[in-house]
Amino acid sequence: MKIKSLVVVAALLAIAYPSRSQDPSDLLLKSRAKCLELNKVYYEMTEWFKPMTNKDTMITTSQCWMKKVKDDPFFGSFFHYHYSVNGQGNGDGIYTGEELLSSYSGDSSAQLIPVKQYPDYVQSIVHNHKFRMYEPFRDKACFPCFKDDGSLKKEFSIQLSREENVGDIPCYHISMIQDPKTFDNSFIVNLKNEYHYWISKESLLPVKYNYYFRGILNRDTADQFISYAVQKIRIDDRDVDKQLRLNSLPSYFRIKTYEPEKTIPLLAKGTTAPDWKLVSLKGDTVSLKQLRDKVVLLDFFYNSCYPCRLAIPHLLEIHKKYCEQDVVVIGIDPVDKKTTDLKAFLDKAGVTYTVLLADKDLAKKYQVTGYPTIYILDGGGKVFYAVSGFGEKLAEIFEQEISSALGSEK
């Protein structure tokens, strides 16, 4: 009986813990090779995504038909995916190499982009489509710990955890954790960057992966989490070629060919800034007329805008440095409402300059099409400088323009 018991215990331990002979790096290399061998594949997937600037988790279910194309400059494959976010808002993405089509069932509309005619625009939205697909099958890198030449990056520690099932599929669980000393991000204090993959013991294909990121942004610890799980995989699926045609989209969709939007320039230097009277988060009423004879920096932003958050510490420094020199920094939020957690975020970020709530009509008057948009007004209420977007070098430019605006008033 004792011998039988020992045999049972040994068998259970063998199931619960991976064999020491299994090298996790070797498993990853074999899994990568299997992913690269995929040619035509159909899969069904669920994705859970919580961005670092939002508390809510989006759940996306999708189907995807994919065909690898070696020399494709944008995606490395042709594809057709169909997705639904939180059980509603269905959409499709179809890429044939010649056309890129995006549809939305909410109004039965679709946009068709001729790829050769607008390659720069296609390149600018590649991420939007890649995000909808399963990275290990889609991308030649397959795993973030690999270099382009297929070798492993030294900044990742790779560990084989206990073996686990994903559904009814026995898997190897491999974790890849990046050394914090190798993080390269001047905007965020990186605390954690790790990936977890579950690789099928039978096929060696990854059937699930998770990505965790934690960092400090504006004195606030923020987490980002993505999890992908594949429920069904069909290799060399016979329906792929049929689905990679534009006519695979239902005929009731109204397809419109893409035309570049006319760029709306920001208000030109010397333009009288549109007047406003707005209420602050503290309930005070502030008007632009009250700020005459002062240099005013207006920051059009909203809470979950990542580059907006990056700009805030630099705007705080400007506020502290120039507040006694007739310079006023004002944040204007035309997106969020007072009922959101905007105030809590600003408190954590240590924002001491005035923040006002507006509507989108004011943003239109200032011709804001991207966030953040920064205006610097001179003492006469005219535009002295304007820019959309934010980069670290812009902080220095803001100070230079403020100094010039102050000098012009003398």
C-alpha cells in the first residue's frame, strides 16, 4: 500500500510541476517556430483589456481568418476579423493587400482605404487593427522576449511555472519578466513589465497570454492589463481564402472610399482668442476677460488622454515658476463631466493651477482636433503660440514662448 501511495503521489507531482528537463527558453523557441509555420488559420478569441488611464475593463470577442504573407509591409498577413466589444458594437476589419476595410454595424457603414494610394495613412492606423488580432499568430516576433533575428533578449528573465490547463488543454505556463533597470521611458516610472504565456503541450502553440504593466504617472500608480485567450483554432482552414474577400462583408453595408480630411489649422498667431466664461472644479466662475494683461497658457485636455497626462507635470512646473510674473496656467476639459473621477486624478497629480469644465463647442471655436492642445495668449488676449500634441521638448518651447510673450508686453 505504501509503495502504491508513493507512486500516486509521484504521478500527481509530475502533473502539477514541470519536468526539470524542460528548458523554458527552448520551449519558447519551439513555440515561435510553430507560430511561424502557420499559413492559413482561423481562430476565435476573447480579449480582456484594462488601460492604465481607465478603471473599466473592456471585453472583446472575435473571430479571425488569417493568411500569412511574407513580404507584406504593413501586417505580414491578409486577414478578416469580426469583433464585438462588451457584447455590442460589432465591427469588421478586412485587409487584402490592396484594400483595407473597416466596418461598424451600428450604422451599417464601412470605410475602404486603397492601400497604394494612402500608404502613410494605412501605416498610421496599423496598430488599431493589430490590437484586434492575436499577436503570437499575427506577428513574426510572436513573443516580446525575442529580437528580430530570433534570439532572446537578455533583459527578460524566463521561468517555467507549474503546468496548467487552459480550458481542457494541458499547457506549459511560461513567465517573462523584464528587468526594471532596462526600462526606457522618461515619462513613466516603470515598476513592472511582465508577460505570461500558456503553451499547449500537444501543439506547442500559445493558446493564452497575459500582459501586466505597472508604472507611476503624475504621482499616481497606474496598472495596465491585457489578456487574450484562444477558444478555437483551425490550421489550414479551407474558409480563409473565401473570407479574405471584400464581398465576405454583408451586402447591406454602405462602403465609402476613404478621403483625407481637410486639416483644420489651429488659430493663427495674432488671432483674438474666443472669449469664454467657465466654471472651475471648485465652483468658481472664471472668464477670459478677467485674465487680460496676463499671459495665459490654455491646456485643452481630458482625463483618460495619455499624452495629456504626460504634459501635466511640465505645466505644473511652468505654473510654479511663472505664477508671480503675470502668467496664468488654465486647464480646460471639454470631454469629462464633474461626476467623473477627474478631481481625484488631479488631486493625486498635485495640480494646483485652475481647471475648468467646458463643452465641445468651445473646443471647436479653438479648432481643437487633437489632445492636448496648448495655446499661449498674450496680455491682449491674442494667440501668441499654439501646438497640438505633447513631447518632452515642447516644455522648453513653452517657457521660451512665455518669456517672449512677457517681453512683448513691456
